[in-house]
Amino acid sequence: MKRKSRQVCPLRVLSALGGLSPALLLPSEAAVQVSITDVAGRAGEQVVAWVQVDQAAGLAGGEMTLSLPEFARAGRPEPASPTSGFLVASRAKVGQLDVAMAAAQGLSEESAVVLAVPVTIARDAPPGTYAVSFERLNLYHEGAGILDSSPVPGSLTVVPPPPDQDGDSLPDDWELSHFAGLSQSADADPDQDGYSNYEESLVGSDPTSAESAFRISAMELLIGTGQSSVLLEWKGRAGLEYEIYWSDGPWDPDMAWRQVYNPRLEISGERVRWVDDGTRTHSTPDRAPLRYYQILAR
């Protein structure tokens, strides 16, 4: 198994909202609180922090800069359910994420989760609790004004790694649950499925059953109007990131693989799905005689 930040020009929020004047401040009895949820994960894992607004009615856009620990890499933020119709642009760099969002019509909710921010914790991140805060925050109301807002920081807790008495990179509890002892090595492959114990511990598969190996479990051709797409499905595990690669061949052990940029994954419990409709692979699958896929978990 193989062990990137997207940079997009920030959205012109003021233009999208009709040229609002930064000098126009809407009065309110209490400032709108914008908070970041506290999250926790182990080094090497990915967690999701949620941005929440306690008075969301009329909210039609905003600009914010999040400050994170240097070992934390923010991915592309996604709108939450209430803001599914918003346009969102972002730019990430070490320890910082700039986000801009806008919509033609404001929200109707009194309070709402507006963004989901994926955060990958570096493998060498030291255990401890670290601040995640707002360096900059501007919220815009559909009534052509800037909301008086109050930022509430959150935290990122790096959980210590599980005990590993024999120092073989396999958590003791994982070894004990599958082998009733600590005699296995990280490089061993007792079920002969092509994946080492270490790789199986990462993806959460059973190292004693070749049937549980991490692989694409379903691939289906979807016939649509005028074009076709391919649905891929596999068993996933919380905390993992997935990279998808594709190639139109011809098949060769040394053929070039292209990475799918920022795939939109549908995750439901342990089931992870992705549809190749051509928007991330330059052409729809039905335009190629053959198409190959591989998925890497890390």
C-alpha cells in the first residue's frame, strides 16, 4: 500500500452577493457565534471538523481563515446539508485554510452546521491537544450586510498510539484479537492474500481470512442518457484516506496510472462508493475500449 492540498482562487463573495459594502454592518442583539467542533484522532488518521453557526437565518455567504497545527493538513471543505446549494472555494497551506462561500439565497435555519473540513494528521504528530481557531471571519447576510460575528475556537487532539509491546508496528490489541498472542510480524501474510499483517491492520481487514482482503467488492456499469458511468464499491474504515487511480491501458505491468483528482466519495457505514462519470477521468468509461482502476488506502 502506498503510504496533496488543493489550491483554488478564492471566491469573490462580495461580487456573488451583488457587491456588498464591507462598511455595512447589520445590528443584532447578540453576535453570531461561529464555532469549530473538537475532534480527535491518531497520528496518520483523517478526522472531520464541523463549522457551526448558532444564528444561521439569512446567512448567504462568508469568508474565513482557519488556523491549524503545522502537522495537520486540511483538505477541501464540503458544504453541509443546509449549505448544499452554496458555492465553496478554498486554499490550503501549512497550518492554514482559507475558505469562501456564497449563495443567492440565505439559510432559513436558526442554527446550522455549514461546513465539513477534513483534516489529516501527520504520521509524526506528537500526542496532545492543539487549538484550531479562526484567524479571520466575515459572515454575509442576504439583506446586504455583514453580520456581527464571534468566533469560538475548537481543538484537535492527537491520541497516543495503541500499545505495541513488541515494537512490530502492530497494535497489541489487534494482534491479540486475531492471533491470541504477539508472535506475528508486520511483514507476515498468514492468509496468503497478498497483504501483510501491517497492511491489513491499517485497513481493518481480517489477516486470517483471504476473503476479507481490501479490494474492490463491486463494479457496475451504469447506463445513463447519452453516456455511461462506472460504480465502484469497497469496504472502508473510519480514519482512512482513499486514492483512486485509473488507466485506459493497454494492460501492462508498467502501464501509467493517473490519479483521480479529489474524488467525491459516498460513505455509508463500512461501504464506500465512487462513480466514474468522466468528470475526473477526462472521458466517460464508454469512450474507452477498456478501463482499469486501483484504490489505495492510507
